[in-house]
Amino acid sequence: MKNLSRGFAPVARPDARALILGSMPGVVSLESSQYYAFTRNVFWKIMGELFGAGPQLDYPSRLQKLTVNRIALWDVIDTCHRPGSLDSAIEEVGLLTNDFPGFLSKHSQISHIYFNGQKAANLFRKREMHKLPAHLEYLTLPSTSPAYAAKSYAAKLHDWSVIKWCSEAT
């Protein structure tokens, strides 16, 4: 049997309003035990511009900035086999998704789920959406991965700015 990679625990406070979902951490992230650790991935650069959670901060400080702004962070996949880091290499055999009904029951203020790219969105819609309450709103955002080069950084930042409402809402 092939070796399966396991993702990370969610990062969230009970009062989170939004959940950002990636597909599965890449090789560098798994080796570093950090979400979006690959330096060419612009996730933390975008989070820095939106919430002050930029790559110049240490990892725990970045996570703290997100949670203070009521942003939760997780991945759709709990375990899978994926040679390398590309989402296109994720294999269906052995793939397990995370427990979203359980997570959302403990984080009942989450009203929006944002997907970091198409793979996360498609997997979630296929395997999880039917298990969840109807009131949730979903939006697929452009992947922050360097593998997705169809949009410029400025265009990605513009699209991702929709999540800024979480810290502004009362």
C-alpha cells in the first residue's frame, strides 16, 4: 500500500466566521508542519495585506492574526496519497476528507467557506457539501499556489479581499 500523507488540524477559535479551505498541504508544508510554507505560495503575503498576517511574522503570530480576525484555516483532505505537491497528483484511492459536520457544530458562527483554488472546491462539493447546513455560503478564490499563474498577484489579492468582512463585521 502507498504511503498516505495526513494533513493538519484546523486552526480556529470558536467565534470564527469564515473558513478558508485548501486541498492538502504540499511537501514543504508537511515537512515544516505549517500551512502554506512554500515561499512562492502567496497565501501569507495576501493574508499580510488583508490582516497583518504576513510572512515577516513567525508562524504562530500569523495564525494568531487570522484567528483574531475570525478566520479559520483547514484543508478539505485529511489523508491522501500525492506524489509531490501538485493538486493534480492527488489520488482518489485512500483519500479521506476531514470531519466538516463535527467542525462546524463546534464553530457555529461560520457562515462563509472560501476555497483556495478549484481542487479544494471540487472535492468539497463532491464529498462534503451535501452533509452541511444550507445557510453556508461558498466562494472559490484563485489558488495562491505558484502553479496557478493565470492571474497576477494583484488580481489574486483583489479577489481574496472579499474575506476582509470577517474582521470588520460586529
